[in-house]
Amino acid sequence: MQSIQQKSFFVVLRGAHIVGPIDLGKQDVLIAGEKVAAIEPHIEMPVSWEYEEILLDGYILVPGFIDSHVHMIGGGGEGGYATRTPEVTLSTATRAGITTMVGCLGTDGITRHVTSLLAKARGLEEEGITTYIYTGAYEVPTPTITGSVRSDLILIDKVIGAGEIAISDHRSAQPLREEIQKLAAEARVGGMLSGKAGIVNVHVGDGKAGLDMLFAIVKETEIPITQFLPTHLNRNPWLFKQAIEWGKYGGFIDITSSVGPRGNSKDPIKPSRAIREALDAGVELNNITISSDGNGSIPRFDENGNIIGLGIGNEDSLLEELGDLVLKEGIKLADAIQVVTSNVAKVLKLWPRKGCIKVGSDADFVVLTPDIELYQVWARGKLMVNNGEPIIFGTFEG
Ligand code: ZN
């Protein structure tokens, strides 16, 4: 049993195989506070320095996961007030390998507000992980804190984009193309002026129009396709088919890990399978990301839009799908890991502080067994999960 009480500023992780996501082979990693200070085959520490040593021979060290779509303060409510989903807790994130999380609202932009989301994100950050938020909710015009998507991006550090904006869904505001394109323009300019991604995270529902509106916007305006991060694209076969076209056209496609056997859309495509199929169809690996939709509600509706069942998005599905991607779909770990680390960091403009293991990047790691089981999670230099179990909890947990 290794020591779990971290007392030192310096920690040396010895002998793990690093896939960060570049395969560096067996290396030692020196953590100094919250950062990676050195990566070398053998790190010799000065005798007078106080440090801790963790032996990781036989384990694999990958970057901490970045989950770009989490209902941090809960969501749902589509079946009335009793169906509002609960808030995220620190350990539900860390035990799924998540060290960076982007919060969003959902269907309910009235009893859930961007200000509460901001406060929750700040709380999770104080508890140890890194957080950001999207401003807005399903509806358009979308709720913001300061009056516009543009000014939220410019004035509020944690706001890195707009979302989740709903299209092709009976729960959406049935937005006109002009409304979505104006919103994307706001996010784009707000992002430019604040040095952020200004990404528009778009919830795409089961509606027949699928991605049609987004295709029209990128074909007929100056807004680049990379301004959008459409999500839930594996929810049904016709949307997924369009998603592949979108990806081949240069767009990002975000797969939802809690859609699939756990969720309840009609004929969902299992997330790891969807990634394999997108790659086989010629979508660049760089354009594919995965997110959990954690703590979002997964209501099931009949053909008339009446609610007939309810589930909840689960962060653990990220890790399960990563395992299946490697072990069942035969994608090598150095590629598979990108969809939940480096690709997401690049889309969200968090690279190279996040999404990679490099000198100078944040010390966010997931330590895996060769069977892609979780062993440890480190967030900003702190051990959060050991032996697969959380050892640091949120304020009111447990
Ligand atoms: Zn959604």
C-alpha cells in the first residue's frame, strides 16, 4: 500500500509507461505543485529536497480526461419538478478519470441559471479539479449572466463557449437558422476577444432535420465549421450518418458516452463502435471527441413527445467506452485516448496546459492498468483516486 497522504510539494511518479498521448515509453515524471516539472527515464532528486515517490511499474500514465459536456448542477425536469436531476459531486467525476470538466445547463434555463452553474464550477475547482462552463441553455435567445454570449465570454473567466443550444429536438426553442448563426457569431467574436475557444456546443436531438441547419450556416456564412461542437451524434443511425459527413467536411463530432445501451434513444450507436465507424469512414481522429452528458436526464418519449421513462447520464461511461475502444474495437491506446484528452483540449483551446503530459502542463493524470482499469487519478498534482477508489471527497460527500 502506497502512502496516500500527500505532504510534499514534489512528487516523483516512477516507472509508468507514458501515453501522453504520445507514447514516451517508461519514464519518471516529476510533479512540482500543480505542474509537470520533468519527464525523464530516471529522475534523480537532490538529497536535501523533501519529496514523495510513487512506484507505478506496470501501469500506464495518460492525461486526465476532459469531459466537455456535464450537467454540473443537474438538468432534466422534463417530467415535472420531481424529475430534475441532482448535482455532480467531486468523486463521481474523479472516479471516472475526469480532471477537467465543462458544465452546461439543459432543457431548463429558468430554474437552473448560468450564475448557479458558475458557482458550482468554482466549487468543484476549489475541491480540486479544473472547471469551465458554457453560457446559455437549450433555448434561443439563450440566458446569459451579463446580457450576451459575447460579454460573458469576455468578462467571465470560466465561460469558454455557449451551450448547450438545442436544435432538431421537440424540447428546443425551434430556433430559426438566423438565430443560431447570430449566436455563433457572438460566440466567435467573444472567443476571439478573450483568447478562448468561443465554441458553440450544440445539442442535436432525434428530429429529422439533424445537422441540416449547421450545414447551411457553415456553407452560407463566414462562420467556420470548427466554431461548432455538436453533441449526442451517436443517438440514432440517421444522425450518425450525417455526423460522418460533418466530420469529413472538417467539423468536430462529439459522441455521447452515456448514449447507447445505458441510454434510450431509438437505435443508438454504442459510443466506442461509433468512433470506430467514424474512423473507418474517413473522419480524422483529431475531429472526434467524446463526452459523458453526466447528470443530464435521459428521458424516453413516445412518438407524441410524452415522457415514458427516465434515466441519468453517467460519467463512468467515459472510462468504460475508452476500455471498449481499445479492447473490443482494437484501437491503440495512444489513439483512443485522444478523443477524451488532447482532441478535447484543442477544441476547447486548453492545449497544452490540458490534454497532454508535457513539461509545463498541469499534473492531471489517469493511471491505468494494462486492462484499461482505473488505478489512480491525479488532478493538478493531487492524488484524488487510489486503487480505483476516491480518497478525496467534495465538501458534503460521504
Ligand atoms: Zn443535450
